[in-house]
Amino acid sequence: MLYDKNKLIDFIYEDLGYGDITTEAVVSSDMNIEAYITSKSSGILAGVEESCFICEFFKITCEVIKKDGDHINIHDKILKISGNARKILLVERVILNLLMKMSGIATKVNYLVSLCHKVNSKVKIAATRKTTPGFRFFEKKAVFIGGGDPHRWRLDDMYLIKSTHIDIAGGVSEAIMRVKNKKIFSKIIDVEVRNIDEAIEAIKNGADIIMLDNFTPLQVKETIMHLESLNLRNKILIEVSGGITEENILEYAKTGVDIISLGSLTHSYSSLDFHIELKVLGGPEGI
């Protein structure tokens, strides 16, 4: 997966400002060190590719010990980096932040995927656009690393007809017709519906996915049973979204839906913790 190199370097210079005045005062410009980035948490690792690119950009040697997607435990060594001390101190906080946040997302996603697959082996756990401005790519990538689906990366990724579009257009059929009049052939149509009637209308007008928005598990089950009675279930992918939490996600998975999308994957997660252990080459530990 391609990563946004320019943003990674922007993160460094955002942190740097006009210079690292402390390091420049304390650390000589020709000092070399080596360091290990070590896990203080267990979970699924993400952010290694980004960390290595930052190191390479600043001519820091980076040895990968654990790769993206690996399960890690407390005290596991993740990366070994070596080179100029000032450069390593420049990048270390941003690298740790990337690893912490991306691994936190990947770990949460992996947990929910594993949980739901116990009762529905085919269901996809998907993200939403409830992401951090400027950091979306890395959050979505972490979802992917954790075994989830990033859903739309951007507004141009697919047609997602929401209730606001439906209300403005004057109904489901009219909204879908307007999309089809402008449709790019390679893009699918996902329609957010609020009841069984809108679901049926969306399917009959050519939707590829229907999103049951804020349905309870019972309402989802009743909708699926009704679609099966009309021989429509196999014509559509069914997504559920809204009001889904870790506490009730299994009830949604049990209904047999195809996709469960949660904003919490990228806005409500616990970061994993990492730290860096430094060693002056040829000298005592620390600086």
C-alpha cells in the first residue's frame, strides 16, 4: 500500500519548528547512537513502513524486527535504528506517535474482526470517514492492517447516497436516478436507508449496497427476513451502521449482514505504548 510520503515529512517539520533548541545545546553534531524502539503494550503492530521511510529520508539506518500486522507483546523490540544522534532525536517522537496511534487502531479492529468472525465468518468490519483531518490515510491504513475494511477513503471513492441526499432529491428512487445519470461505471452505489420500504426501493432501483442506518439488531433481522421473502436478499450487500459498539456488535454480526461500519474504529480507540532505548556508540547508555 502506498503511503503519503510528503505528509510524513511535514509531521517532522511541524514538530521541529525553527529547530530543536535543546538537542542542539546538549548533543554534539557528530555524535552517533543506536536505539531500539520497544513495545510497552501487546496488540497488532502498524506504522512500521512509515517509521522506516522517515528514517531513510533523514539517512538513519533502520532495521525491521517486527513488521506491520505482526502480533506484539510487551518488551518486544520493534525497530533498531542507528545514526546521527541529532537526527534520531528529531524523528523519534513522531515515529513513536505514528506507531502508537496506528497500532491502537489495528489492535481494536483485529479484536472486533476476530470476535465477529466467531458468529459470522464472512462479515467485514469497516471504518467510516470519522477520521482526523490530515491523518485519515494512516488511520484507514491501520484499519486495513488490523484486518478491517477502510470503506471510502474519500468522497470520490464511491457513491454513498445518505439520507440528506434522499431528502434533498425527494426520495430514494429520484436520488439513485440522479446518480445513475452521472455515474462513473467503475463506482458502486451504496444507499443509506431508514426503513424496510426504503431498502426495497433502493434494491429495485439498482443499489449495490444498502446501509441500514441506526437499525436495532431486531430491525436488521426483520429486514433481512423480509428481503428473503421477496427473493431480494441475494441481490444486495447489506451494511449496518450507527449505534454499534463493542458491547452490541455481536448481535449485529449474528443477523448475517455483510458489512458492519463503525466510526469508533478511528475516533475512539486506545493507543498502544512504545518507547525508545538509546545507547551512545562506544559510550555508556543514555545521552
